[in-house]
Amino acid sequence: MHTGPIARLPSVPLPDSALRRLREVEREPINLHRALAHAPEMLSPLLDLIHAVRFESAVPRALRELLICRIAQLEHSAYELAHHLPMALAAGVSQEQLDRLEQWRDADCFDAVERAVLGYAEHLGAGIERDDEALAAHFSPAEQTELTVAGAAYVAVARILRALDVEIDEHHR
């Protein structure tokens, strides 16, 4: 069990239900989970939602990771970036794309589908007007819903991390 400080609240043990859920998906607890362990009834549904976003979505993982990383930038979430930049690389996002993510509009390394996702990330994370035609050209209504839930979930996670001052996990620094 982790015992050092991980957030502005003291560390508490994770409930057995959360530990079981994490084992099911072969994940170790992270500081976000530890911080939310104070409210197990909030942690459990969040784990379910994040699992669905990661593993039960028809939208390709690389596109979801681009969305999450751009939202993390917009939310100034170093924690999310520390976790999701490696996931994006593993999902097939190129290092050049990650390096150019903040300037994606001027970068030639993003195709039309990726641009639609990044534009939608900016809508979700910064309130910039969305391009419904670009979304509809590349994504079904179900996929647009998946992108919406994924993006909104990670906006919420970024704000939870910030509000609780959750520290970046040691192995992600």
C-alpha cells in the first residue's frame, strides 16, 4: 500500500471493490484512485466509465488518446499528460504529432479525421465552436457520443486532479 502524500488529502487504503476492479483490467492503483478512495461510491463508477472509454469504444484508441491529450493540455493537467502521452504513443500516435499537438491547426502531420477529433477536443475543453460537418463526415452518431463522453470524462478528471492537488505518480515523472 502507498503511504506517502499523494494529494492535499491524506492517503487512505483503496476499498476492496476498487482493488478487484483494477485487478480485472490488470492495472495498479494510481494516485488518482488513492485520492478518490475517500469516496468509494464515486471511485467505483469513475473506474467503470474510464474502463468503457478505454476498452469498449468503437472509436480507435489513437484518436481517443489524441482527444484526451489535447484536453489535458487545455486543462493544464500535467498529471493526465504524464499518463496519456505514453498511452498515445503506444496506441500509434507519432511523437511528431504529440510534439505539434498545441499547434495542430498549423501542423501537416494530422489528417482530416484527427483534425476533426482535435477540433472537438477544443470544443469540449475550451468551448471553441465545434465543426458538426467534420464530425459527421468521419464519425457515426454513436462514435460522436463516445468522443463526447470520453472528452467530458477527462475534463472532469483533470478538474478533480487539480481540485485535490493530486501528485503525478512516481513512475510517471
